[in-house]
Amino acid sequence: MTIDRHRAAEAALAAAQEAAELVMRVYGAPFDVEYKEKDDPVTIADREANSLLCDRLARAFPGVPVVAEESDPIAYQGFRSARECWFVDPLDGTREFVAKNGEFAVMVGLAEQGRATLGVIVAPAWRRTFVGLTGEGAWEVRADGSREPIRVSSRTSLAGASIVVSRSRPPVQLTSQLASLGARETVAHGSSGLKGALVATGKHDAYLQPGPAGMRWDACATEALVRAAGGECTDANGTPFDYSSSDLLNSLGLVATNGLLHGAMLDLLRSHRHA
């Protein structure tokens, strides 16, 4: 049975907002930090938000797999064969959460037949919420529940462009190359989802991550929101993300743009690799 995307959007939004409240309760009090691997922190906020989101989505859509960062892979085995699948990052930007700089988000994405179609990104420290349905549009959800349409920028040239890049893995040489081509600014920022939201709202013209760019749960909501707002999102080779792949790693980077600059950004990355 095909999922009702509008009902899915409302369920994802409600779950993400509830998880964001949980995250902020932890954020406002002392908390411990553990490390899954070197430089890969995890907190009780990650784990409890993960459990909440998985529970809410499973209740709303029984049988639809939930691929979530803090879940045991056994919980979502077989997701590749599902027509629809949720991709959840309960706390995107845990480093920023730990650093207390506010640059983190709760992200819920939906993929249908391997393609991202729905994205919900809640930035609780910013008090901002974004929802996108590919082919239909993207909105910022206000505190009163009203929705303001958002749209990517209309810039067609790298000259004067504003680019957002990773705070934890800034592409230093690429930043210099962008400056030489006339880019107005290159801004380092935490959270893949927030960088995607800043492109979707037109605040920045592109988000570039030429190297490894996290996992599919870092990409799904980001891609759906950017594409719903009129932009484009692929890996650094220009290949669409396949959310039915057994490999959940975004090993070939991530490029999210207003669409008009996508080809130029891919060309830039290509020349950068061969320099």
C-alpha cells in the first residue's frame, strides 16, 4: 500500500517537534558525553530522541522501516526491499550540541522507491522548523502552526555566491578556489540538515561537502527539503542518492544547491579533484 505523503508529513512533523522538546530539555541541563568512535560523540539526547522518533513513526505507519542513527541495524534489516522507508537523525550535529552553539537539528526523512520525497528539519535552538514535500513545495512552520513558503535563491553565477560548508571538516583548498572564482563568502556551519535548510530558504546558494558526508540519515531530510524548495541535491559526482542501497555511507560527498548552480558546483569539484 502506498503511503499517504501528507499524513506522513504531519506525523513526521509532530514526532520531530516532540523529539526537539526532549533534546532541548537535555540541552538545558548538565549531561554526559560518550564517544562511539574518536570524534563521534553521543549523548542521552541522541538516544532518547531516537527511541521516541522510532516509536512514533512505527505507531503511525506500522511496517514501514525506520533507519535511525542510534538504532541497532537489526531493527531495520530488510529496509532495502521496502517501498517506503524512514531515515531518522535524532540529533544532527551532536558535536555542536556538546559545544552548546545551537547548530543542531532533529531530522526525519522519507524515501519512496529509493528517492527522498519528504523532509522535516527542526532546529530547536533556533526555534525554526522546516517541512518539504518534493514536487509540492517547502515551508517554514511558525510557532503558531502557520506555514510560510520557502524557496531557494535565484543566483545563476558563482560570482557573488554564498556557500556553506562543514564546520568540523572545512574544505580549506576548495574554499580558496571558490574565493578565486568570485564567491562572496564561504561560511562554516554545523549540522547537515541546517546547512540544507539555509540553502532551501535562499540564505545560501549552495552547500558543499566534497568528502565523506555522513550517512543516509544525514542526507534524506536534507535532500527532500532542498529539492522541495526548488533546488538540487546529489553526491559530489552528481549522482542521485539511492536510499535503497545497502551502503548507508555518503562516501562520495554531498552537494545541495539552488539547482541553477548545480552544474557549476559539480564542475568545480571535478576540477578540484584533478588539480
